[in-house]
Amino acid sequence: MKLTSKAQALAAGEFGPARQWAIEHQQQIGRMFDAADMVEVSQAHMMADPESIGLAGVELVEGFAALPEAERRVVVPMITDPRGVDLNYYDPLGQTEAMADLERRFIFACRAMGIVMTNTCINYQTVMPPVRGEHVAYGDTGVVIYSNSFCGARSNFEGGPSALAAGLTGLTPRYGLHLDENRVATKRFVVEKQPEELTEWGVLGAVIGKRAGSYWEVPVVEGIERVPTSDEAKHMGAAMASYGSTPLFHIVGVTPECDSLADVEGGDLPVESITGRELAELRGSFGAVGEKVDVVVFAAPQLSLVEMQSVAALCRGRTKHKDTSMLVCTPASVYVDAEAAGYIEDIENFGARVLQGTCFYQQYAREIGEANGWIRLLSNSTKIVNILGGYGYKPALASMTECVDSAVAGKIV
Amino acid sequence: MMSRVLKCHVGIGSKVEGVALVADDNFSARYDLDRLSGVFSRPQHALAGESYVDKILVLNTAKGGVATAWMLYEMVSRGMAPKALLLNSANTILAQGAALAELPLCDRFEDGDVTGLINTGDQLIVDPEIGQVSLMNG
């Protein structure tokens, strides 16, 4: 891979061992994916919950953080994905002091490196959305698919270590979605039934993701009659990335790189229909009407201010069932605005808890489920019900309204 | 000793020798593994109940989200990791995780489906730097 003289100096260790580690990491990835050179990135976003990084990962980052300031600080704006522990509320969830300590150590190390602890998987709604053509190094599959598809930015899935490397070098290997030729459509879908509310957009994304089936496929979607809102687009993308490892898709006439099918070279692709029946089947596989519900979860992705407003309106003046818990996950920046607007009060008077800067499935979901006896989980997130089956839960899917109604009834309505 | 050589794309990590554990299934450290005990834990996985520790895992593709990028490093730090990973098609996350963990990884085999080319129990030498896997069955 061709390196600039600056990158060669990084590799030679002239800017310290952290940046040397970073560029060597990137050279390995670049070689595996045939990158010709590196591309400069303007932002990095790191997924790093303590359940994933473990003690070894925390110690690695602490090692970088202990270097002199000039050697440890990231060189582009760098932010973080949700935390695994809300340090204001973990003991009641059954999370341990050891989990919280690992989190505290990691936060301390990140801050020393100049990383901003935004703790959000909706940075494209809350921090600084990338613009078309901007090369970025984002983690969290939901962030990447939204930024590529709806913003027209350019990012591969950058796992935590690679996002960290990009923050330290300001570069990433030029492969995958940084290249024009990998952004053209490879599969063509026509939607026969229009999605209406958030969960239906999520289910549509899930079906397309399942059919696309690999990181290297790019779906183009026709037949969408209404421009989705940012939250609808968020649920569609997050579910597609979860079910298909899909990092980019196009909607004809909606997403910025696809005014027409020809823009993404999709005209000659065979047409695959997405029928109402297929959508109903996927949704039906997460149906459990009438069953007792242990916990209702709004998360994955974290809630925007508009979603917080909607949940609050559904909760206002009502009380949840005593045997059903309800959790709502949102970034701290949204929490502040939601508090000022009175939404937190509405939700907590209902008996639910709003967690700041976490996302349910990234916060030791197995352990907190066991500690609280939660098995039957209900959510409006098509992504989270896909993930949590592997964590000992029996997940069910319903609209936001049905979720809150179920929390009141204590059973799935 | 007879050997058969499989060519693949240049991969991640250094040359390693070990015994294969093969299945026509996919891989995610978050969804499929009990990382403490070192076994496949998801009941639906083709290798459910099998120990992967020190095995050369041969599987189809990567799945799931970004967590595997950190998890492989954590598994290696405790000595509870596979010895290498061979796949038909890796994704970016698995490559990044293998690089951090210094865990050998190869994919894109010239002779087709790698889960059909290698059998469980085969003795292998994996050389990611030149993109080559040798089967050392006597």
C-alpha cells in the first residue's frame, strides 16, 4: 500500500508508539482488502462497551493514554458509541461494581486521548451529521449505514480498534465504501407494501438485509412512496445492518446518490419483490400477543428527541403494571433537552426509567436479564429483537404505542 | 508426509500450525460463543457445545455487528481463543479484530468453499502472509 511521507513517519514510530500501532493496524487491514493507499478522514466514532473490550482492551487504551500528550491525542474529532454502564443507575439493574470500574477506567483513558464521550449511536441526529462525499471512520453498524445511505458519507464498518487507529492517524485504508465502484447497487428490491410507523420501517429493513446477506452487497430499493423521517430511516437502516451486515443501500428518489436507478447502475439487475406477506412473516416470528411481558425496552438505536416526545405523550397520566419494567435509552445530550421539555418527568412518573448514554443490548444484557428475571422482552426495535435471542431472552416486537399499552397491561396487547 | 496446498487471499497475522474444526456456518464472537468457557454456545450453531480453544476454525462468513473487533483480543489475552480463522468471506470487522488480536485470518480460497475443502481434525499450516493453507494429512 502506498504511504505518504507522513504516514511512513508514523510507521517508523516518529510520532510515538500509539500512532505507530495505529498505522501498522491499518496497513494490515489495507493489505487484506487490497487498498492502494490511505484516505484522510474528518471524524472517527468508536464502539467500545466494556463487555466487548474487556480488561485487555481497557489496558491497551490505558497504555496509549499514559503517553505524553503529543503522542496520545487523537488528531480528528472523535466521539464514542453508547457505554455499557449508566454510572448514575447501575446497581438497581443488577450491574456490578466491577463493571462500573471498568467503565470508569475506560472513560478516563479516552478523555486523556482527547476523545469526546458522546456515548451515542445516533450521532448523525445529535452531534454532527457527515455530508455527501465526506470520508469518515465510524463504528456501530447503524451509524455507518445511515451515514452512507442517507448522508452520502463514506465509511466502512470500523470496529473499535480501527476507529481508534483512525483517530490517531487521521487516515483509514481506502477500500470498500470509500471507492465509487463499491457503492453501486448489486441487488434490486421493489416494495409492494408501504411501511407506516417506525417498526414497519424496521421490519422492511430487516427483510432487505436478510435477502442481501453480506457486507459486500448494496441493495437498491424501489416503490417507496413517501420520504421517511430521520427516525424512520434510522430504524430501517439499523435493522438492515443487523440482519444483513449491510453497510449501504439506496432508495430511488430518496437517498442522495440515487435520483434514478441509473445513478447506481441498477437498471439491469433482476427485480426481487418484497411482499406484505414476507413483512408479516418476519414480524409474526416475534409475535406473542397475550403473554406476560417482563420488560419493555426502547433502544437500538437510542431515542431521538422526537421519539422521546412520542414516548412521553403515550406515558403521560398513566402508570405501568407493577410486574413489568420499562427502560428507555437516549444519549445525555437528548436527555437534557427531554428533561427541559418535561418528557423525562412524564416517562418516570409512568414508572419507567430513562438511561443516559447506554444502549440496552450493549450493557451486559445477559447479566441484567438474569439479575432481574427478565425473559419476555418487548420492543419496537426490529434490531434489538434480532440480537437478544442469543442473550437468553424471548424477544417480541410491537409498535411504540403497543409497547407502552403492554407495559400498562403487564401483558402483550 | 503428503500435503495439499490451498491458495487464498493474503490475510492477517503470522504462520501457524494446528488442527481444524470445520462447519458450514457463520461466525460472530458476540452471538455464538461462551467466551468464558471457550465453547460455541448458541444452540442453533452447527458447532454448538464444541470447544474452539486452540483450534483452527473453518467457517463460511462473518456476521453480526462490530463487537467482534474487540472481543478476539480479549479472548487471546486469556488464552481462550481459536488458533486461526479460515473463512470463505471475512468482513471488515473480523479482519480488524484479527489484526488487533494478532490472530491469523485468511479468506477467499481459489478452489471454492473452504468448509468443503478441509475436514475437522485435519492438520493445517496457515500462512496468511503469502495466502496459503497446507493440509498435512499423512
